[in-house]
Amino acid sequence: MEENIYKYFEQELESLDGTGNRRKLPHAVNEGKYISVNGKRMLNLSSNDYLGLACNHKLQNEFLNTVGEKDRLLSASSSRLLTGNFGIYDELESRLAELFRTESALVFNSGYHMNMGILPAVSDSSTLILADKLVHASIIDGIRLCNAKCIRFRHQDYGQLEKLIEKNKNDFNRIIVVTESIFSMDGDTANLPLLADIKKRYPGVMLYVDEAHAVGVRGKNGLGLAEETGCIKDIDFLCGTFGKALCSVGAYIVCRKSVREYLVNRMRTLIFTTALPPLNIAWTKFVLDHLPDFYERRNNLALSSNMLRRIFVDKGYGCISESHILPLIIGKSEDAILKAEDMQKKGVYVLPIRPPTVPEGTSRLRFSLTASIGKNDLELIIKSL
Ligand SMILES: *Cc1c(COP(=O)(O)O)cnc(C)c1O
């Protein structure tokens, strides 16, 4: 037996140091579109606060001044299946179903709970899961808990996807195709109409789409890429999160009533966890009620994203992004760290994204734009490149 039982962890951490892949929790103070780290104030390009609402005190005060006594609770004290199912949950879910024009909706504690819970609940050994190679870690972890067989297809290679469906369709009861709509690391977008078309041609195929980075940002009313592309009705499991553009906490699925009821009975990350506090749910509903009004913010974000994308291309970096998330691919982790440090010195807070979050050799800086970025901010970014 090892004498110092902690030695293993210490050695592992040292080897992470050696490859530039050791992570640390940064201390940060957020002030609107700025962030102060170790006393240095920088333009924050690493936040998921895509609509620039998370520090909007006016909106928060409006909410706090109007929220009713019964929704001010700061704990649900139990799972929704026991005593935690407060009325505000039903109100939020009705509102979601109304907005998306679906039969029903179900709310979860986080996107992580959502992705860890849905696939294991709805799949069994006669299910095949076909997931895009680049789906989020939370989806991968959910798949690990499934009894289903899973094959990951090459990123956005829908030709390969269709071949896999063709080859396997007679061996499984159902096939669930899983993708993000805007991919979190490359900022590129799934072709939802094409996926909907594939689904329509194969009756055993269901679609699972995670809109974590698109909800609030895309679509006329901010409902996501599925709204923008007219595909809401074609997606069996249309999911998204409240923690990013919607400046709250939690996640949702909009779906058929039978799917919702099934999840209530089978989804362990819904059943075995304390529900979010009613106050948070009330705030999410408040933000959703205002979602169509944030049209100008969405527009502004689209404009500055287009502009920065063009700059990346002009400067020879190339750009695969089709959204407000723009990767600047560097290659080696060490180089990405140096470049990030240089940009931070110049007042732009971008962070290096390294393995295992992205594949080996594709370490990068991830620029995540928000609706608060103005013309002067863009100029600062361009200068600092
Ligand atoms: C952020 C994210 C999640 C996790 O959502 P949380 O609410 O932060 O747990 C899930 N899926 C994707 C694609 C994400 O980017």
C-alpha cells in the first residue's frame, strides 16, 4: 500500500502542470460587460451572458418589486415529486409550452441534470443513440448511464449519420439522433432542417437537440435555432438551458405530453434532487415573458458577431463559427495560454480552451460575444489580436 495516499493525486496534478492543462478556479468580479481578475479590469469575452442581462439591475429590481410573496421562497425543500412542486413550476412550464406551441414542457435544475437524465430515462437496450462527435460533456455523461448502444458520428457528417441509420434501422426499436444546435466550442450550427428531413424519412428516428447556446439568442422570439429554422415541431426532445442568455438557472425540455409524463416517472435527475427555489423559477418566467422584447439585443449580437468573424478571416485565422461563439484555433495548449495572457494584458478577457474540453492539438481561445459589446469594444478586440 502507498504510504502517502495523496501522492497519486499530487503526481497527476504535476503532470497536468507539465502539459499546460492544469485548471484553476479564477477569482473574478463581474461588472456588466467587464470583469476584474486579480485587480485588472478587462472586457469580458468569456461569459455566457449572451444577451448582456446578468448584471442588469433595472430588470432585476423590476422583478423583485413585482414578485409575489408566495414566489419569494429561497428553497423548495424537496423534490418536485414530494412536496417541492410549487405552483410557479406549472406556470413556467405552461408558459414554455405556450411560447414553443408544444403540448408540454418540463423544467430541470440545470442543463447538466437535463442531459444526464433524459437519455438514460428514454432509452433501453433496444435503443440506438447516434450522437454528434462534438456534443457537450453533459450529454456524453448521460449516454454513459444508458443501457443503449451509442455510436458517435463525425461532427456534422449527416451522410455518415444516414448510413448508420440505414445500416441499423432494423436492429433497434428506435434511434435517437443527438446534437447541439450551436456547438459550444466551435460556434458552428447544426443543420436542423436536414436532420428533420432525415427523421421524416425514417419512422423509428427521434431527434434530441440541445439549444443551450442558442436559446435567447436565435429566432425571432429568442426561442433558439429551431425557431429560426422552423423546426420546433420536428424535434422530439427540444432542450435548452436558462443559465446562459436567459441569465437564470435551470433547464427545460419542450415535448409531447407523453414524453413529459414518462420523464416524470423515469428521470432520476428530476426525481432524486431538490427542486430549484421558487424565486429562481419566478425569475426565469419573468425573463421568458420579456424574451421577445430583447429583439434589439439579439440583433446587436448578430451584427458584432458577423463583424468579428470577418476580421478573423481577413487576418488569416479562418473561422468555422456561424454564431456569437468564435474560436481562434491556436494548436498547442502552451501557445494558447500565452496568447490568452497577451490579450488579457491588452484588456480583453479571453480564456484558453484545452483538452480534454477540445481535441488534442486544437487548443484555442474562445471569444464569446455578448449583446453589450459595442463598436469601441470591437475595436479594442481587433487591436489586441
Ligand atoms: C452549458 C451547457 C450545458 C449545461 O448547462 P448548465 O445549466 O450550466 O448545467 C448543457 N449543454 C450544453 C450544450 C451547454 O453548453
